[in-house]
Amino acid sequence: MNSPALSRISILATEGVFASTLMHAKDFFHMASLRRGRQRGADLAPAFETRLVSPDGQPVTTFSGTTIAVDGALEDADVVILPAFWGDFDALCARYPQVLTWLRHRHAAGSTICGEATGAFWMAQAGLLDHREATTHWRFASEFAERFPQVQLSPDKHLTDSDNLYCAGGTTSSCDLYLYLVERFCGAAVAQGMARDVLFEVQRSYRPGRLGFGGQKLHLDSRVLQIQEWLEDHFAEKFRFEDVALQHGMSIRNFMRRFQAATGDKPLHYLQRLRIETAKSLLSTTRKSIKTISYEVGYDDASFFARLFRQHTDVSPNQYRQQYRHKSS
């Protein structure tokens, strides 16, 4: 499957930005660009631009007082990254009203927009997250909820996605988000190399791997949405869809019809994808055995799990993991 075209990533720099989150995004995607270029036979020539932009094209002073120059002003981009910042958000909005217009235009044009921690405030202020799920850093969750009551804030989630809009609660979850985007735009091989060299030792207190389902939540069937959220919390458990349907006030026939009409997936296939995506994350970020991972995502039979994994990914669990392990080159 061909990856979507990618020519430019723009990373927003404003006064009070956390330099660590700004440069983390810059370095991460620049490294991916070099890997993608080498994959295409261009040696180490970048395959796409990774640029720091400020609202007026001028340098900014970061949270820690360092002055950072940028590559330009607000511009067209396939991906927009909104790093974390510290400070008075009302003052930032008053100082940079063009940021909100820019974000609305980029979203309307089909750009992918990502907010890390407080970076999600920009997306919400622009109205992009209205009636959509979002998350932010736990320290700012109360303020976010008060400011943006129309947003479906999920402070217990580390990652959310909806209509090409992504939120990450903090630094570790942003790593998972960026890796997901690298795989989406640059392919699995580049993402696997990045994970092997940069993220293999990252320790998580949560289970990543739920991205890619946000587009299937953009429907008006609230009952089906409740079931999708229930599946995200209980996907590894033993249950019957008949019981799930009954618990949500539907017959099994009505449930099957409504679920597929709303999400485009049959319930069983949707559940399998939830389990396989979680397994992929466990394979790449832990050293747990295949049998243990199989059990943790809901399959007692490791052989059946391995066959299902291959159906969804075209490789075995061991092959998938091997691509993420350190290799001499």
C-alpha cells in the first residue's frame, strides 16, 4: 500500500513554547525524512521538509528563556505540529490571532493537525475539536474542560484521534503519535527503523496503539459510539456480542446492522483490529513473549493469534518484532 504524499511538516513556535517539545518534533521528523530519502535512493537527502514556523516568522523566546530562530511564518503544510507551551493562553490568542485562522484553513485543506499537551488548546480554540474527543496534559485538564465544554475531553486517555486531528497528553504519548504518523506517511520500514533506534527503551505506563480508529467515530449513532468506547476498554475480555447488544438496548441483528452502517466495519473485524493494533504496540515496545501478548489482547490460543496477526499485517508476530530489534548494519 502506498503511503500518502508528504512534502512539508510545520511545527508551531510561539512565545513560551517548551523548547524540548519543539525540537523533539523537529528532530524526530527530520530523522524520518532522512530515512525516507535514503529508502528512495537519495542517500541522506531529506524526503520532505520539516520546518519551525512562528506566527510572524520572527524568533521566539521559549519557556526557559532561550531564543530560537524559525524557518519562516505560517505556511501550507501536510502536517501541523502544535508543541506544548507555558503561559497565559488568552494573551497568546490576542497576540497571535492568525494562528486560529491558519489552523482552520489547514484542517479544511485536509492537513493532519497534532497537539501535544497544551498544544491541544490551539485546536480547541479554533473550534476544530467541537463535539470531538480530545486529551491534554493532566495538569491542564480542568482548565481545558472549563474553557471548552463543547469538546469531549478524555483526560484518562493518552492519545486521541478524530477527523485527522490528534492529541497527545505528554512527551511519551507524543512519541507514539509521531511514530504512528511516520508509519502512515513514510511506511512501516521507516517507522520500524525509528522505533528501533529511538524508542525501543521508552517505558510506558499505558497501552499505546489505539490510533487509526478516530475516523470511524465520525457518525451520529450515539449508541454505537458508546459500544466502540466500551470495546476500547474491554477488548481483551471474553464476551459475546449478543450480550453487548443487550446491555446497550439492541437486538443482535439491529446491533450488527447499525454498527457496520456507522463504522464501515463488522463488529468482529473491528474487535480484531483493536486487539492486533494493541499487540503491535506490545511487540515493538516490550519483550513479553508472543504467548503472553496473545493472552493480554484476548486470545488464549497463541497459534490462532499468530494466524490472525499475519492476516492483518502480512507478517508473523515474530517477524514484526524482529523488525524493531537492534540490528547491526
